[in-house]
Amino acid sequence: MAQPNQPSNYTQGHSNYTIATHQSRTAESDAGFLLPYINKTDHILDVGCGPGTITTGFAKHASQGTTVGVDISASVLEKARELATNANVPTEGPGSVVFREGNVLESLPFDDDTFDVVFASQVFGHLLPSPELPLRALVEIRRVLKPGGILATRDAAGSHFYPQSLGLDKLWTQNLRRGLNKGAPETEPVAANMPAWLRAVGFDADAGKVRLGAGTTVFSGPETRKWLAWRVTGQLQRGDAFYQSWIDAGISEKEIQETLKAVHKWAETEDAWFGSLQCEMLAWK
């Protein structure tokens, strides 16, 4: 997780189970709404890059530019570097990708007006419940974005498990939000606030420089359901930081065991599926 003396609001940890979700994300699946706007010579920053699957994917779209991934975790950045090495992605020159420790809630290690594109996937949900931290992060992101540059963000707006009779909308989706909110009273999801937050930090929505779109994440099929049940089982075992974030949020051991039971039943249910609506924002400085 965060390194010593590096404040962070992220509580879910970086176990293999949690990282498995991050590793399933690609530039095409999670940043497809941004890709048409990337120029070959762009200098790109991926904030909260995790294991680098999206970051590394940007390299082929900015083949004459450079891409930088930043994250608070030294250990997860090692995974990102290993991924880039195995993919034969250069670390310098055109089309290069590099990874650096950095915390968007503090001062990012870059000068003002450095990047043509800044991307942040599933970052702002970890900065709740107070709006102060998302706004602080957006101010810092805007600082390193060049005039005319693009900020792209993707955050979950709402999720459902089908069939709903298994109760996972409460047991997983609502408890996940409780964990992200650190047990604080329920707040609006990031997606509801992002347009106003972008306006508040200086992006000119009235001039058409803020665009809101939506995408989806879907899990279906027996192998994918089995994988999701494996991931959740690992995350909700004692000793995992994800499990501890639920306990710290006031979620009982009984609720956790009910969640695990329901997830496994869902995984074994023929034609069961999961869908998540994703808020996809584009903002020009």
C-alpha cells in the first residue's frame, strides 16, 4: 500500500486478489472513450496506474510520445515494470513507458503544464466520503495538464448482480460503498459529483469543454463467475487489507460470511451476470 510518510486514502490494499481486478483492465476496455483523442506524439500521465495494464496499452497509441504511470505503491509498480518489460515496451525515447511513485493528494513530481493527456481510472471512489480530497486531486491533475490538454476519468456509477434475488446488490455493492466511505453515511457516488467537481476546479463546462459519457463493465459466463468468486473469497479472508477495510467500516463478520455464501451461489447459477455502469468524463483545460 502507501509507503511510509506518504498519506493515502486508499484502504483496499494490493493483494493478488485485489490486483487481479486491476490486471483485467486494458486501454481498450477501460479507456476506449479516450483513445480517439490521443495523438501519436502525446505525453500521457496515468494517475493511480496500478499494475500498468492500461498504462502500457497507451504506448501503441502514443507511439512517438511518452507515457508515465504513477501510483502510491512501490510493490505494485514493480508488477507494472515487469509487465512493460515482458511486452518489450521501451523505457526511454518514442513510445516509452515509465513508472514512478507519486501521490495525487500531494504534489506530483512534475512541472506545471507537462502532459497532453491525464487519465485516472477508478481513482476518485477511493477519495470519499468528503469532497475535499477529490477536489484536491483534481486541482493537482489540472496543474500538470497542458493548456488544451485532456483529462479523462472513469468511475463506477452503479452496479447490479442478476438474479437480484441473491441479495448481492446489498451484500456486495452496498457494503463495497460502505468500505470506500470508511463507514461514513451513504453519499452520492463519484459519478453524480464529477461534472460539478470539474467545473469547480476550473474546467469550463459552459464552453463545451466537459463531456459526460457512460460505458459498462460486465461479468458473465461460468469461468468469469468462477474467477469473480475466487477473487471475492480472497479479498474477504482475514489478513487481507480489503477484508480489514470492511471490518473498519463496521461491516460485521456475519455479513461478510453471508456475502461469501451469496457470491458462490451466484457463481454457480446458470446465466447469472453482473453489470456496472461507468461514468466516463472528458475535460479540456
